[in-house]
Amino acid sequence: MNNKLTGSVVVIGGGISGMLSALDLANSGYYVYLVEKGPSIGGVMAQLDKTFPTNDCAM
Amino acid sequence: MDVNLCVGCGACTEKCPGKFDDGYNADLKQRTAIYVEYPQAVPLKYAINPDVCLKLTKDKCGICEEVCPAKAIDYTQKEERITLNAGSIIFSPGFKPFDPSRFDNYQYANFPNVVTSMEFERILSATGPTMGHVTTFPKLPLNPKKKQDKLLAEKRKDPKKIAWFQCVGSRDINKCDNAYCSSVCCMYAIKEAMIAKEHAGGNLDCSIFFMDMRTPGKEFEKYYENAKKKHGIKFIRSRVHSVTENSETHDLNIRYVDEKGQIINDTFDMIVLSVGLEITQETKEFAQKLGIELTPSGFCKTSSFEPVTSSRDGIYVSGVFNKPKDIPESVLDASAAASAAGDALSAARNTLTKAVEKIPEINVVGDRPKIGVFICDCGSNIKGVVDCAGVTEYAKTLPYVEFADEAMYACSQDAQNKMVEYIKEKNLNRIVVAACTPKTHEPLFQETLTNAGLNKYLFEMTNIRNHNSWVHKSNPEIATQKAKDLVRMAVAKAALAEPLKEEKINVNDTVMVIGGGLAGMTSAKSLALQGYKTHLIEKKDKLGGEAHKLYKTSQGEDVQTHLNELIKEIESNANITVHCNTTLENVDGFVGNFKSTLKTDTTSFALEYGVAVLATGAKALVPTEYEYGNDDRIITSLDLDKMFKENDAKLDQLNSAVFIQCVGSRQPDRPYCSRVCCTHSVDNAIELKKRKPGIDVFILYRDIRTYGERELLYKKARELGVIFIRYDREQKPEVVLDKGKLLVKLNDHVLNQPVEIEADLLTLATALVPRKDEKLANFFKVPLNDEGFFVEKHAKLGPAEFATSGVFVCGSGHYPKPVNEAITQGRAAASRALTLLAKKDNLFTSGTIANVDSMKCSQCGVCVAICPYSAPRFATEGRFAGKAEINAVLCKGCGLCVASCRSGALHLRGFDTHQIFSQIFALGEAV
């Protein structure tokens, strides 16, 4: 059953989680399609000012 | 829009007449019909909203097509259907902040000064509608045009008092259907209050109204304590019933009952609703199309043992859709989902990927420096204080500067593309960027240099934001002068920059995992499935670790069944070698090339490996209070689990059971929250009630921290009649053994009078304490925090790895965590390790490392003794035998050896003495 495995992954959602899944997979040898509904990736994290508990800039 | 043609210049937006709400700014302002989501958006390509574009709706206008210099506008684009072939799917659709418009008691829809936390987040942001200025009436346009808005805008003021209301759209089945806890709101409310005080000055009065303060993450409890003690933020345990408004001033009046039962009236300038995280209807419908099961709250249903695997084969989930969570947990989910998706496809790995094309490097050695200087505005972050145009003009006058340019966001895609063009067009051979911090942005700019064919070390970055515009906010003139000084210094150093070479590192693709608990086994299993020889080292005589002591997960799954299955899988995997009763004696080497001696009772053996995963776990505290050890009826949570596992007959004889929470946690000597104990006790209380409905069960707690969907257990426990009594750290319950009776005494917070409970069983919810293995930490040169937990590379973006390359972390040794989170992190560590192992032929050292001028070396050995990374050593052979030499892989470029070399034989590439002096001399010109 495994003789027709496809070495690619579709990641749906370009927020922080989707982006990092895509990066890990691409860096491990899988082809990735990152699909995002909006015109740019980044998700909600890009809207945040700072992040707890270090108060780093979210961008 | 043709995204291939769009250059992101923004000319199209300037005259666009269509307007709609700017979702990025939480609808606090409007944007044009043709837009880019935010200035740093990736990709930086403009899009048209077809619902408001005049051309597309009424066939009028067309201005953007006229002004677009790239001819990228195409009104005829149609929806396209594309079919993708993939082996796995990762579904991470995220969430929407809860919309409180439907709550009539808080009047969000009607009162201008009631805002959501998301709106407040944008108000605090320098790129937000008020550019970071906290002001009332934030929902009005900055320069209102309507008469009514103008009148309101006149009343605008800097707020003196702000209140946050927690649990809006969370833990609420009365006004909405979200029974779960959103897990992040307590922490973000504290953060917003802290930052608001920072922006508005210390006198801003911030109050947070809450039910339970939930700060169960790493370093969260300290953050909460700091907020109270250092920042003076008030925490009020009360659910405010409703808000009214002064119709004249629009100040907000609230009435609430405090902990003593008194009714209090108070007035605030602004109220922030801490809205929860919600899965959208659209996502739920899409999940249905994908055929994956959801929980009643709308999150994806996953098991504790496969926490990123949906109910449908081949579809994995991560992020908030897979239960409410914060950024570091989403990041762990991301790597875990990648690991799970990859494991299923390991046989097809590397079949569809292509190697990145290398751009040939231009040889600049011997060429006269031609420096390009780029000054970043960082939106208003720098430009708001520094005269960036003036600094740019000044840069053009400096020696060797060929070209200087100002960019609104130098890190944006279009600015990067332009930089490549300028380098090529003007034959620039050194680049200076004056912007933010190299810690986050240097790699990005260096990649741009590489793309333009320049060696990435022909680059100098100076920080005119953190070191300048931020700290000299009130002195724009001086700040501008300082920016010029910083740029002049950077230019002086850049002129002396040399191309540096990075050495190739060989990677041994054997893996060592230390710790055979759930997290370690999960990591080992994933790496073995990906084809790597993995050695699993366990100190004890069997695999499984602390999980052997657990009864059920918070989702009711039997831990032992799953644990034994996993152990069997590990033991039968041909790629995994299990070493029980084995300890680690030493660690030599560096990323890709570690070597250790391992010892058992009878033998010791050497192991060579390329990466290590530290999964050493934590253990339950042995309590020293509440009469523990003096009576058989006083036990710990794990003892109770043991009774459940063994179906102990004593359980059926109980008439009254008491749990005491925070035993050893959240107190000065152990300030962290142990995260798992609230859920564990609530779960065990339910179990007791189920076994014998007539039993009286009491949980004595400080805050119930059943985060996420664990909240449903808390609800269920209350419904079953479990009684929750809160106590303060200053007034702990008292346990008394009196004439054979076990009595628990405390002050009841509702009745505000002392109560005494006679218990048949007292369970102490003990803290989880780290092993604080300093020896292991020293072996791998990885840090431990004050409490003894491992410190990860980055609290948010690197939660499963260490700053030391090639070493990864998972499990409770990082921070206490329940079964599902330990497994997620185990998978995440495997995924991160895999990305390194996959670079086998592509791993290089840094170029900025020390090197030895052997002719000058006097063999004194100071460098060998002083280096914290063991990089210098005496050469054993060749012409310079006996002289110092540097191991390029171990060297971190700290410069300690350079500063301590008495012969001047050591040099730090990229930071050589003459380069540093050039900066100092350049600064001297200013004096």
C-alpha cells in the first residue's frame, strides 16, 4: 500500500503554527504547499504588539 | 493582481477611493480597496477586495491600473481551481477572537470606551491606529469627518484608569456556549496592563477583574507576581455584572461584589474585554468536509497519546484549532504535526524536494570598498524620533559610501529586493544597515547579501532603534545625532570587513535520547521511523518513567495500556537500541560529532552521535507539610492514582475525601505553578464521586487552573457536587490529627468563617520538581533556570531546542506538563533534530570565530583554560605543534580568548582589533 507515497504535505493555514510546520517539513526533505486564505502569512501573531512573558516584539 | 508583477511599491493605494474595515487593526480604522495587510507582510503583494473596489463593483475608477508602474493590476482575474497531490495534510486554521457585541451587559457595541483585548493590542502597537498612544474613544477615526464623531473626539483623553474583564466568551455557558477556558487571556491581560502602564507612564491605574488567575506556563507565575508587586497592577477577584455609561463624559461605571461580599461602585475611563479564542463556523464546516471529528467546543478531537493526529488518517492538526493555546505551545504543535506528517511519509522523503541553487560569490578581495548604507524607519518606531532622511543624507557624505537609501521597513520583501538590485547596479561590496537589532534581523540581511552574490560577512548592522529611538524618545535631536554617530561607526568598520569562510561540519547521523519516559520514547520513535539509528538511555531498569504511576489522562484514557504499547513499539524497533540501568559519564565534541562514555553496573562503553535529546523529566515532590508521613490517610496525588490502578478496596469505604492544591508550588521557595495538579485533582475527585456518589469531596485551592477544555472537568466536578474552597497562601489549611480523627481546618472564602472538615483521605497535590541535573547541563553546556528546569533556546520560537546546536529538549525537564503535552514536545524535539540531521552535507560553522597567528603564540595556555566552549587546544602535530589552535565548530566567537591573549596572537574574524578601533576612532570624531 505504501509503494505510492507522495513526499509532499499540504499545510492549511499560514499562522505561526502553519508556517513553522511548513519550515520543519521543508527542512527535513518534504515538499510543502502552504495554503493561506488571506493575501499574506503571519496570522494573528502579526497583529500582536508584544508577547508574554518576555514582552518581546511579536513581529 | 498579478502577484508575480507587483513590486509592493504602494502607488496603487494612494488614490484608491474604495474603503473597508482594516481587519489587521481590529477594524479600528479603514483601509483602501487595494491593500497590503500590514507593512511587513509576506509576501509584500497588494490585493484587491472585490466587494468594495469601484472597478469591480460598478466598473468605474480604474485608478490603480493607471498608476501601477509594474502593470500588475488585472481586473479580469477569476477564481482558479488547483489540484495538489500530497501525502499528508496539516490543518492549522487558527481561531477568531470572540465577538462580544451580543453581550448586552458590557455594552461593547454601544459604549465607545469598551474595547476588546484585540483592539487594545492594536492600540498599544506602534503600527496601530493610534501609533501606540493609549487614548479613549479609540474606535473613532483619528481625524473624524462626521459631526457626531467630531463632538465625541473632543472628549478624547489619556485614560487614567483602565479595567480588564476576564473570561469574556470563555468559561461561560450563560451568555454564550463556550464552556472552555481560552488558556491565554489571563497572561495577555497582564501583558497589556504592563505595556499600557509603560506607554502611559506609571500613574495609569490598571485593574484586572478575574475568576481564577491562570498563569500555569513557564515563567508565567513570576510575571503575575511582578505585575502585582513591581508594576502595581490590581487584581480583583470578581465577575462584574454590568457596565453603565456617563452619557456626558462617556466614563464607565461598574458595580461589583468584592471578595468580602461588599458592593463596590467604581468608574473607569476604559474597559478592555479579555475575549476568548473561538473556532469559526467556517473552520467547523471545513473540518466537516475534511471528515475530522471535533469536540463539543469545536476544537479538533485528538487523543492524549497522538495529540496532533486527527480522527482521519493522514490529516494532522496544530495550533489553536487543536485546543486553545499560546504561542510556544502552537510552535511545539507545529513541529509535532510536521513530525507526525513526516513519519507517515518517511519512505518518500527527499523525493520531491530540490536543492537551493547557490549564487556564485563575487570576489571582492583587493577591491576598494564601495559601501551601501540603508537606513530603516521601522514605520514610526525609528522615524518617529530620528530624522531618518537627514541620517541618510549624512551617510552619503561618509568615506567609501557609494550609495545610501531610506526604507520604511528595511526588512520587508520589497526593500530586500531593492537592496539586491542596488548591490548589483552600483557594484556595492560592503553593506551597512541601520535599523533594529542584529539578534533578530542580521540573518535576514545576510541572506540578502548572499542572494546578491556578496559574502554575508561584508555586512555591518547598527541598532538605531533599541539603542537610540527607544531610549532617547524625548530627545529627537540628540537621537538623530546619535544615529549619525552610530552609522559613521558602522561605516568605518564595514570598510574593513573581509569575506569570511564557513567550515563544513560532518554530521554523524546517530541520535542519543536521554530519558526513557513518554517524551523521550516519543522522540526516539519518531527519529527511528525517519531512518536514524537511535540510542535511548534510561537510568532505571525499565522504560516508561513517571507515567507508570499515572492512572488516567484528563481525557479519561488509560495511561498504562498506551504506555505499554509504546514501550513494546520502542523495544521492537530495529533502529532503536535501549540502554536501561545506564548513566552518562561524559560528553565530548560538538554538533554532529558528539562522543560519550556510558556506564552500566558491569561495563562502560563509548557512543558516537550527532544530536542529543534531553528528556530527563521531573518528579513529584515529597511533601514536608500537612502532617504527610504521620498518617496513612494522608497521601499524594500519585498515591491516589496507585489506589485507582489497583482498585483498592479502601476507596469504597471513604465517606469524605479532601484535596489540598499547590503543595510546594507557587510559594517563595518554588515560585512556579506545576501546571498539572489542578486537573489531576479535579479528575480524581470526579473518579471518587463516580465510584461512590455519596462521598463528600472537597478541593482546597488557590486558583483552579483547568486551562483549555480541562475546564469542562471542573464544571463536571461542580455538577457532581465536589466542593471547592479557596484559601490564600498566607492562610494555608491546617491539618490536625486528633484522637484518631483526621481534621482539615481553614477559612471559607464565601462564608468568611472557619470550617473544619473531617477527612477519611487527604490527597496532597504536590509540586513537580525538576531533577536539576547540573552535571548533565554542564556536559552539554545548556542552562538551567533558577528552579532547575532546562532553559530552551527561545521562550516562544525555540521551545524544543537549546542554544547549543545539536541538543534538543522535551518533557517535564523543560517545565511540568501533562501526558499530551509531553508527547507533543517529544515529537517537536524529534522534528527539530530531523531538520538538523537532514542537513548532513550542508552544515557549516560560523565565519566569525577566533583564529591563531601561530608565529606569535607563546604557548601560555590562557586561551585553553579560559574558553567556556573548549574551542582552543594545543596542536599535537605539524609545524606548529604545541601552539594553540581553534576548533572552528566549538568556537562561538565570544572573544574571551582574544581579550586574554598576552601575545596578541588571537584574532576574532569579523571583529578584529583594527575593526573595533576604527569604530572607536570614528566615534572620537564626534567628541
